[in-house]
Amino acid sequence: MQTNTFPLVFSGICIAVNLVLGTIVQTLKIPLLFLDTLGTILGAVMFGPFWGGAIGLITNIIQGILTNPKNIPFAVVNLAIGIIVGYIARRYTFTWKTALLTGLLVSVVAPLIGTPIAIWVYGGLTGGGTDLLFLWLLKSGQKIFTAAFIPRITGNIVDKVACALLVASLVRYFPANILGKATNPLLRTARTNHAPSK
């Protein structure tokens, strides 16, 4: 496979990963978990902010068309995650420490963007696993933004940190020929410095 087509093919795989895992979690309504940005983070680490953002954006559009139209307005959240992670991964080697800090950062940014969308477009209810907590907080007297934000940031801390750490683990053990086709030069350094012993 030519190097110039590899990002396109790999990004398609990342989108599929997002769709499959996101659909499973959404169908099962698992609280505090989404897993629809794992591929976005992976693509962003491998190829940078443009590819990461594109993967996130396309994921939500396709998922909205195939399973739940409510996902389409949240495409901007997945887009932002891809861009942020892509820029961080270009500047810092995506070690577990970097992944942890990145996961914490996007776990705050994502609900800051997603909460106003959830409120303005859907009144706070999006059909996800966080709806029950949202309703409970709302009935307990919290303002609608607070009631919508708290479940999202709680879920995002768990989800985004887990996804980022998983990507750091995956990339650490990718074969050299795969990392050689990535456009992120720091991945080659990480492979050299942290190659698993045989």
C-alpha cells in the first residue's frame, strides 16, 4: 500500500472503530462511557489534527445517518477532540503520561462544547446513558446547564482518559512498518525509545 494512501485507509478503519464501539455503548446505554472517539484519538496521534478532526466529524455524521440522528450536532465535539489530540501528539510523544493529561483535557473541553448543544437542540436529553443522572440533578434543583454538564464531564473523564491510554498502549506496540507510514515523526522516536523487549 502506498504511503500517501495509507492515512486514508487507516482513517477509514478508525471511523469504523468509532462507529462499532459507539453504537454498542449507545445501544446498551452504558453509563460514563461512549468509546466513539477511540478511533479519532488514534488517527489524530498517527496523522495529526487534520486527519483526527476529519475522522471525528465523519464519524458523527455517518452514525447520525445510520443509527441516531441526534449524534450529528455533536460532530463538532468529535472534530475538536481530533484537532486537540493531533496538535498535542505532534508536540509531545504520546506516552501514557501525555495520554492521561490529554484525556483529562479533552474530558473538560468535550462537555464544554457538547453541553450547550445538548440543551439548545435537545433540552438536555440525548438518549444516552447520562440521561438518568441529568434528570435526577434537574429534579434536585440544579440549573439545566449544571444538570447537563455534570453527567457529561463525569462520563468524559472516564471515557476520554480510557480511550487516550488505550491509544498510547496500542501505538506503543504497533509494528515499525505501520509507524513508518504515520505522518507523526514523534511516533518513530517513541518506538525506538520504548520498544518492548523480546
